[in-house]
Amino acid sequence: MKKMLLLMSMAVGFTVCGGANAAGEYKLNVSSALTLEDPMFKGLNQFKAEVEKRSGGRIEVKLYPSSQLGADEDVLEQARAGAGVAVLVDGGRLAPFVKEFGVLGAPYIANNFAEMRKVVTSPLFESWVEKLRNASGHQVFSFNWYQGDRHLLTTKPVTKPADLAGVRMRTPGAPVWLETVRGLGATPTPMPWAEVYSGLQMKAIDAAEAQHPATYGQRLFEVIKYITKTGHIQLITGLVGSKAWFDKLPADLQKIVREEALKAGDTASNATIDSLKNYEKLMTEKGVKIEEIDIKPFVASTNVVYEKLGYTDLRKQVNAILGR
């Protein structure tokens, strides 16, 4: 009897331990260059909560703001190596692996989030997702994280591309960003986002370009005087992780990750859109002049980007999706 009770006790202990191991069985660390106050984190917090809830705790998600896991490119490399990480990243940083992604960051490719969302939920886009899996080992969870339209951040007034001649403007290092800034009339200067404040303060750069939540989050209103609303890029980003990590998930958990990433992306995007006017109010109160201008000269000057990067046909495909 004692032996039977011992065996039963061991069996119960094994079951309990097995259940404990199932919790947090798959761990995902999510990185972003943005601060906790950015509207994007409303979506990231939702993603964490819903994935953990729907997976019964089998997937544990941790969020890391302000590039705590390293620069976006570094996190992409970690994901490529199979680590359980994901990062909110723009298409330009994926273009070295699959060229098509770069067109998402091309100037004036779309007018608003609704148009960008049509593109990144289309069958055409899913074909790029599959190409990326094969080319680099990355897995797109969803790409509908809209961070707003990007504008010029300067210390002097700007109304036309010629006003940016000789201006060293910070940009990410991806080709589509470099050529866009060049097309706007400035001299592109690659620099990590976390260094932009000190770069402007120490005059290592003369200007930057960004969306309102990021501008405010980095307190750039302290080191610039003007925000010129060119809206040259509709910044759509994606939650991108590791193919190797994703493929280890059972099919039901893969479905949860992609569904919740899409839902959370919409939540984050709508929060961003709702925040933009308030950010303008806050920055105006801080002494920044926010200027509305005729953007036609900038639209014309950046058309060359498509030809330079070989995106002319891609632009036609995107226009077809948008019914143009």
C-alpha cells in the first residue's frame, strides 16, 4: 500500500511539474525604439495581454521600450539567429533581404493609414512575407502598426526643397530613407534614433524628420524650432520576429500570435491617429512653430526615389491595390 501511495504521489508531482513547465513554455521579448508613452504601446500592451491569455500562459511576452534590447537592426539579427525576440520595424530595414518591403517607406506612396493597411493586408504583401521567411529567416506577425506621417524637424523655416540644401538631416540607414531625404533636398546622415537629441544639441546634425509621437517622446521640441508638415512618409511598421521561433510554435499558437498582432496593430494605429492633434498642441505650447505648406514641390522632388531604387513597377502594383 505504501509503495502504491508513493507511486501515486510521484505521478501527481510529475503532472503538476509538467503543467508548470507548460506555463511560459515559449518566451517572446518585444523591442521598440519608442518610449512607454508612445501610443504604440497601447497596442503592444494589448498584444502581450491577449497572447498570454489566449495561449493559456504558454507564450510569455515581455516588452522592452527605448531600444533596451539594442538598435532595431541588432534585434533583427537576433531574430535571424533564431532568438525569441520581435521588433517594431519599418520596411526599409527589411528591404536588404526582400527588396519589395522598401516601397512601404517610399515617399508619398499612400495618403493615410487606411491606404497603407490595404497594402499590408493584401495577397501581394503576404507573398513578400513568405519571401522574407525564405530569404532571411524573419517572420512578420503583422505589419499594420501605423506610427503617423513624418514631417521635417528643423531650426529654420522650410517651404521648398532648396531650403534644405546643405542641411545634414538624420535618417535611418536604409536606402529608401537615404534617398528620400536626399530627394527632399537635404544631406542624409544616418544616426540611431536614441542619439538624435544629442546630435541636434551638439550640432552633429542640423535637422531630422519624424512623426509627432516620436518627436515628442524624444523631447526634440527642446532642440528644434520648426515642424514643417510635409507628410513625406506614412510610417507603417511591422512586428517582426524569428521564423525559427515561430515555426516551433504549434499551429494554434501561431494563429494566436498573428491574429493578435493584427488586432493590436489596429489598436495602436487608431491610438496614434487620435493622438496627433494633441501632440501638435503640446509642442506648440513648448514654442515649436508647426507650419502647413504646399507639399507639391516635395512630391515632385522625391519622385526620383522610385526610379533610383527600382521601385517603379512596385509603385504600379501598390497603386492597383489602392484603385489608382
